[in-house]
Amino acid sequence: MHASTSSRVLDSALDAIGNTPLVRLDRLAQEEGLKCNLLGKVEFLSVGGSVKDRIAKAMVLAAERDGKLIPGKSVVIEPTSGNTGIGLAMTCAIKGYPVIITMPNKMSQEKEALLRALGAEVIRTPDEEPWDSPRSHIGVAKRLQREVPHGVILDQYGNVNNPLAHEHTTGPEIIATITSTASTPTKPSSLKVDAFVAGAGTGGTVTGVSRALKKDHNPQCIVVGVDPIGSILALPEHLNDESPKPYVVEGIGYDFVPQVLSRDPIDVDHWVKTSDDDAFRAVQRLMMTEGLLVGGSSGSALSGALAWLKTERGQKVAQAEGSNVVVLLPDGIRNYMSKEWFLDFALRPGTSRIPQTVSDAVNRCN
């Protein structure tokens, strides 16, 4: 974990990656009848806007050290749901590498706009293509690597620096914050992470953070992976549909098991499946109850956490005063503001919480 960045001038935006806060979700916890401390790791406050900033920086720096990326020559190519691409485009803008991103059509227009603003070329691919199809975002990236001189795929799905970035930064940040925050009579704390919940896409986050927590902090920490309905990452296998199906939420779940995801029970104790509706309702609750402008996968993580806390094992943690449950919130609403699921509730009449007397006055002025 690098030192706090708040009191020094930074050499570049790369030094503003990570060091995100843990925020108490007390109002949600009260609504759910939880006695534990429900805490959100707010990754949209990283400089590039998501948890994927961490792996982008780690993969580029490692590739430079290994001689795989050569300044002035190499072209970075990456298949992505968007956030890793944004992190890479930001990193490569600073480092001076050209970037080509391949991304499925379902991913938001905002992501493409940000990628292009950072200087990346973006190629869209059909949503329905399986991961191993030559027309998928992964297949097109592999073709580009063959055809583009000095093209390099950093491969978030198989790059060991993906989980290592979280084992070396995200996990230690969580540990440091929990252990340095005093337990008080009004806000008791076990001073350890009792449970950690994260969505799984490539799986690097849940795998790397789990290893940091269990190896360096609390071997009894319970790690919960969240997988959208339609994806096939969860275990046991019967939790998943027989074949992958479409879902709307972006950035988590896949139709194959990435190499960097450890589904070993040593790393991930439990899996929870969540629906699009679950995710988007949780986004609305995080916004209107906690004031956190999160994206859809953050809603998946929260809804998965709340579902697990209702299970037999989860209730023991949920009702233990002072236990700490950390939910990783991967990105913010910036990337999804034109999406129908967001506009449906954001612009829906009746969303405002102002009193009726005030509402009547507002309506008279419209």
C-alpha cells in the first residue's frame, strides 16, 4: 500500500490510483436490522473512476519491467468491459503508448466516450458471441495482436498482476483502515475484517483481496463472491444456469472462468447469485440512503452482501455487534447515466423526498 496522497504533490495521476475510503453504510444497515458494521470500499474515488485503475497500472508497470512493453514501439491492446480499458487508456496516456480497446456492444456509450477522450481506439463486438469466438471482444483482440506491429495484449483475464494488485494494495488498505479505526462504545469494532464481499468479473479483485485478508490479517475472514444470474462463475455449479444468458449489469460475470479467478474455497468461501433488478434496486438505495453515486456492479455487490447476511452463516456475522463486513463498490454512476435502468428511477416522478407541502409549491412553479 502506498502512502497517503492527500498531503503531497503527486508526480502524475498514476500516484492518485487507489487509497480509497471505507464508508459506513449505517442507514442501510439500520433498515436491514443489522448489528454489524456494514462498510463500503468506495473505488469510484480512485482517479480513473474504478477499481480497475489498480490492475491497469500494475500490468503496465510489470510489462515495462519485463521488457514486454517498449516505449516508442509497443501498442497496447486489451479486451474489456470498459473499466480496465479506461484505466489502461489513462495509464498509457501518461506513459505514451497507443491503445486499442475491444469491447462488447452492451457496454455503455459513456465508457467509449471516455476511452476515446483518453486517446484510445475502440472496436465494438457483438454481445452474443461466446468468449472463444473470433468475433468476440477477446477474439478480435487476439486478431489485432497478430496484425498490429508490436501489439501487446496485457490480458487481465490471465495476468498474475491482476490479483497481485489487489493483494498488494486493495487488501492492505482495507486492513489498515479497519485496524486503525478505534472501537468505541457507540461504534464498536472487532478491529478485523470479519467478512468481505465483492463481485467477480475477471475475479482478480475477490481473489487478491481474499489472499491479503486471509494470509496477512484474519484467516477466519469469510469471503463472498457475487455473480450475476446468467454468468457461470459461481460454485457449486448448480447455482448457475446450464448455459450463459444475457444480463444488463456491466463489469461482472462471464461465460468462462478466467485464469486469475480462484474459486477454491480457501479463497472464496461462498457464492451468491444476483439479478439485474436486485442490482439496480441496490444502486437506488445506495444513492438515496447513503448518498453514494455508484454503478450497477456496486449494486450487485451490495445486494449479494445483504442476501448472504440473511443466510444461516451470514446471520451470525450480521447480528454480531462490532463485526466488520466490507463490500467492494467497484465504480460510479459516471459510466451509466444514459442507461435506461438508471434513467428509469432517476427521472421517475415521485423520486424526490421533499415534503408534500414543498412539492406542491414546486409544482406550482413548473
